[in-house]
Amino acid sequence: MDTKELLKKVRKIEIKTRRLSDHIFGGEYHSTFKGRGMTFSEVRQYQFGDDVRSIDWNVTARYNEPFVKVFEEERELTMMLMVDISGSEFFGTKNQFKNEIVTEISATLAFSALQNNDKVGIILFSDEVELFIPPKKGKTHVLRIIRELLEFKPKSNKTDISEALKYLTNVMKKKAIVFVLSDFIATDYEKTLKITGNKHDVTGIRVYDEREEAIPNLGMVQMVDAETGALQLVNTQSKKVRNSYAEFYRDRVEYFRETFTKSGCGVLDCRVDESYVKKLLGYFKRRG
């Protein structure tokens, strides 16, 4: 993609998603996430009625009288976008590929944070962390994130959600609003998600294509694994083959929903041919 074409695409996404974030999501984002974080303010002497759990025992021991920690609402928040850029994201049978919808959702969320003067950062991952852009404020920064989403070429086509979550936990010391965008055709991230969910406010956004849910009866078809590149001749006439695949896919979806829910994280499903605007708005309203 040459520079002129890239800038044109960035501008197109900016116009579409900024309008959404300004007129629809800005207020919803604000009411959903503002004030969720609490930050340490000061230490003062204990007063009758104070919660004993807020006593600062170190200061109390030093002065030989009770002192409590005072917290205040944290007005400035940090949003982290964690985006799966593995091979399976470059799939779509309708108007757009999954990765194109992921880019639009990411841009909408980033502009919503920008409108509320919050920092935004991003992690692009496959089976390794391919790119980390630390959280910053400003339109220029958000546009850089959109450019990377459009242009970045991953080294690997595979997926490892657990590895990305570990990286996030290591680099983000303060609580953040985290959106993980993927098709979640993966497992083995339950333990790391639980750790991440205890520290951050996490939402998993599953972006998928309806053709991934079941294999149609098309006879003998040569298929390619988007993540490994392996070719395989598949007899789609076989009911057993179709049922086996459908069960495999349902298991992955169920794992995603159960794992995120048990970890205290939010869950959102977005099909590529459905309105992600309605899905996001509904999710924000339910949480607000």
C-alpha cells in the first residue's frame, strides 16, 4: 500500500469512526468507564466512622495513632487495545474481512477515549507481541494507531492470546480499560486472563464471519489453514465432517464466553455483516 492510498484509507476510517464516537459513543464511554478507577490521594488521621480497612498500618505504627489512606476518583483513564493480527483475521465472505471490522471498532473506541481526554495504547499480537505503542493522548497518536492497524505486516500467522495478556500485565502497571479484539479461535488463556482481569477492566470483542460457524455441503474442497498455511482436501459432503467442525467451532466460542465471564470480564460478539455500532452501544448501556 503506497503512502497516498494509506492516508486516504486512514482519512476514510477517521471520518466514519470519529463521527460515531463524537455523536454516539463519547457519552456512553464516559458514563460506563469514568470514575471506575480510584487513585491514592493522601493520608490523614483516623476519624470516627472511617472504614478500618483503609487504615495505613505503616504510618499508624510510626506515629502511634491511627491514620487512614484517602482515595479519590481517577478522572484520567488509560485505554489499551489488544488486537489479534494473526492469519485467521484476514477472512470474510460478506462486504468486509474480520480485520477491517476490527480496525473500525478499534478506531471508534480510540476516538471515544480521545474525546474524554484519556490515553490510548495498542498491542498488536499473533503468537507473539508484534507491536506495542505505549498509551498517549492526542489525535495524531490515534491516527498513528489506525495507520498501524491498516498497514502492519505480522511476522507470524499464528495466535497466542495468553502471551499477549502476559505482556500487557508486565507493561501496564496501573489499571487500564482493556479491549481484546479477536475471533478467539484459540484456547489455553484462562489462567492469564484471570490475572489480567483482576488488575484491569477487560472486555473481549469477538469478531466473526457467519461462514465460520458451519461448513456448507460443497463436495470435495481444498482448504487452507490461514494460520499454518497447510492445504487439506476436505469432503464437505460428509455429515460427520461437517458436524465435527461445527462442534469444534462451538467449543471455541463457549470457551471464550465462559473464560471471560468467569474472570469477571465483559463479552461482546460482533458478526461482520451486523452493525457493530448497535452492539457497542448496547454493551456500553448495559454496563453504564
